[in-house]
Amino acid sequence: MRVRDLSVAFDGRTVVEGVNFSLQRGTTLGIVGESGSGKSVSTLALMGLLPRNATVGGSAMLEGSELLTLDEEGFRGIRGKRISMIFQEPMTSLNPVQKCGAQVVEMLRQHEEVTAQDARERVTELFREVLLPRPEKIFDSYPHEISGGQKQRVMIAMALVNNPDILIADEPTTALDVTVQKTILELLKKLQKKHGTSIIFITHDLGVIAQVADEIMVMYRGKVMEHGPADEILHNPKEPYTKGLLACRPPLEDKPRRLPTVEQYMSSVEPFHETAQEDSTVHSEPFHETALLSVKDLSVTYTLKSNLFGKPIETLKGVDGVSFDIMEGETLGLVGESGCGKSTLGRALLRLIEHSSGSVSYRGTPLDKLSSKDMRALRPKLQIIFQDPYSSLNPRLTVGEAIAEPLRVHKGSVDTVEGLPIKERVLELMEQVGLRPEWYGRYPHEFSGGQRQRVCIARALILQPELVICDESVSALDVSVQAQVLNLLNDLKEKYHYTYLFITHDLSVVHYMADRIMVMQKGKVVESGTPDDLFHNPQTDYTRTLIEAIPRV
């Protein structure tokens, strides 16, 4: 493929300008840049998937045929067969009323004449290849019945089912834990070698780009900042923007008090590290010895199959006899592979799903004994930042209204909070999480995935809760915004003495953020300890595997 002077404008406003690149057969082009820099828009233009108010200019030649002048029917013959795409948000890309297997079979039968039985066998085998557990079961499961990481693997299977010439992978490993991410990257490389597939790999994770890309193109505000061989860009970047992207990843060697940000590099302010200072760790004050939340033998059981009378005959333990305390002012990290029960545990702590046995106590009060009314009164103290920013925001509320909603629900019809009008409080918080004040009246669909996640973070923090459960809260963010948000979470923790349960699959982030880390596998806690102990002296093979799979530049 050869792309020349690609430009995209929405209603006359240019969002991508002058993009040029060539893609050779069997090579990988990595596109990196911040959320909203035009990475996804550029590739959606190549597949004719932009909305009608988009104007696309320039040229994109696929083996001598112009793509940008094709009509809908022409694109239909190419999509999925010649060019396939793994979309960024699996929750919104999968049909919620169709079973996972049927959706992949549909893609296969769109381009090939195969029997239903052959299609089922091929798709089940592909599910096995992308490391989906219980592939036969997931074939017959609906998207809401599987975890975020498993949904992403279904999307990957769907994109690979027709062995396309070009695979556009838009943040394909964002929702995946490091071990599956490593396997998926190896799978993509293997497929590339076997079929000579060309890959355009879009990501904000430079560690991942270092594993897969032959060439790297760095984008910023719709323009290409830097383009060249991967080694050159990663080890000898020319632009301040690229230098900033590389510097603001959380380091595994130490814990600077603050992470440098891209803004410091772009504004020529010399980024400073406080690693040399005595108080170089993130958490200068030790957390209290008082338990804020106590969990004893907590189990959550799902019914997989019932008999005629509704009695469970097949069950799955999502959480299996977990016990721990979260101390006041502590950041407790929770890591583990997709589907191990991390999110289920987080939701069970807040009674968003009911547990089957065990107990959860908040400041000595058993939460499972509280009535709905009493639990509602306690909810401002206990907040959660959900994993999927798209499905956890109301599409009919502007982001300003969404952030203000918890205040109106829990504080009644008050107009001010801490002496500030509600709108001013919302705008102040929007600025703190990197959202522009003029975006107050926009709707969720007008934002990128990373920007939506910042809205969710602001919404959870507006009530100034005591305990915040961060469920993959920075996984959708590019590294520059991630650095801002991690600095923000630490600043707020220092200022308001927040306590965090930090659920993530990104071990570099949890190493930077956490005072203690718990490792989960198949619903059980298999190991816990301080970040340094866990990283330098892991006690289980499982933890060792997780650490070895961390992508490094």
C-alpha cells in the first residue's frame, strides 16, 4: 500500500493532514501518538469507515488500485478479505444480541462458501489459537458473558479469520494482560510470516511498538512528527514530542516522585527527576495501620447451567475464598490475567454484584448486612472507575452533566460544593484530568477512548470518596495522559488521603503506583507483597511469567 498526502476533515475542520507512508508486504508499520492525534481516523479512511460528514483527500493505492474513490460496494469486497481491522473498543464493536462464534462465522461466510459445520470448526480452532479459555463455550456465549480481554481476543479472531493481506490493529492489546499480549504479538508475527501479511499497528504503548514494528510513524495533532526505522526512533528520537512519549512511561527501576509529561518536553521546560532525593518514592508518608476495608473468605459464584427447575448444575467460581485488608491511605495493586476475577472482586466489594459467601466490612461495618437505603448513603465514600469508558457513560448526557451527576444524586438540589458553583467545580476537575473547559457541553461520542476514560475518572473523584476502585482506569490512556493521570491520582491521594484499589494488567503502572501488590490467578490470590519484593523475588512461577512478559523498549 502507498499512501500520499492523506487528509481528513469533518465539516470543514481538518483533523489529519499530509500523511505519507508506504507499506511493504510482510512488514509492520507502528503508528504512535496521543489519544486524538488522528491515528485511528487515518486508518478508518483507508477502509471507507468514516461518517458521511468526513471529507477525505489524497491517495491510497493498494497494489495499483485506488482505495479512496471506491463506493460502498467496492469497499465491501475489500473489508475483511484484503484489509481487516481489529477495532479499539471490543464492547461496542461486537453485536450484543449475537453469540461470539456466530459473529466470526458471519465474517468468514461473507467471503467464503463453507458449510456451517466447517465454519464452526475453523472458528473454534481460531479461538483456541488466540488463547481463549473454553473456546467451545465462548463460541456459544454472548459478549456480555465474557471479560474485556476475552472480547478483545474474539475481535482479533474475527479480523484474522480470512487471512487478510493487510491487518490494521487499532490498540489490539490495550485490554489484554501482559502474558496474553505477548502471545497475541507472537501470534501476529507468526501469521505475518506464514501469510506475508502486512500490519499497521496503532498503539500508545511504546513498549509494544518496540516488539513488533519495523518502521514507526509518530503522529501529533493530525500531522506526522517523525517517521523512520523502529530502532532509530526508539533509541535516537529527534523530536521533543517523541522524547516525551518515551520518557513518561513508568520506569521499572525506580519510583520518581512525579512522572515527566510530554508538555514539559514540548514547552522546552527541562524535565526533572527527583530520584536522587531522599524522598524519591511516590508515597512519602506511610499508610495507616487502620484497615479501611476488610475482606474475609469472599467468593462469587456464577451459574453456567441450570436444570428445568432453575437449580444450578454447573457453576464457576469467579472469586474463590479471597481474604485481605486495604489500609487507610494505601494503594493496593491487584494484578492478574484477563478473566482471573479482578473486576469481579472489585464489583463485589461495592455490592454491585452480590457475593455467594464471605464478608466485606467498611470501617468495621459489614456491607452485606446493610439495606439498600443504608448502602446508598455510603456510596459517596466508595467509588469505582469502570474499565470500559464507552458503556459506562450515558450517551444522552454531556460530559459536564455526567461528571456533575453524582453530586446531584447524592447532594440533592444543591448549587454549590465547598463554596464553588457545581459547574465551576466540574470545570476545575476537568482541567485536572486533562479535559478542556470548552468540552463541557460535548457528548461522549465526540471523544476518543482515552478522553472518555478521563471523563469517567473525573466523575468518580467529584464526590471526594475515601476508597476508589480503579478498574483498569488508565489502560485506555496513552502514555502521556497516563503520566498526567497517575500524577493526579497521587496528588489527590496526598491532598485528600484517598485509598485506592488499583486493578490493572499493566505491571509497570502497578509497580509505580502501589504500596502492596496482590497477584490473582483463577479467582484466588496466589501471592502478595511490596512491589520491589514481588518484582525482584517472585515466589510463584505465575508471577515470574507475568513479569517476564512486560514489554520493554
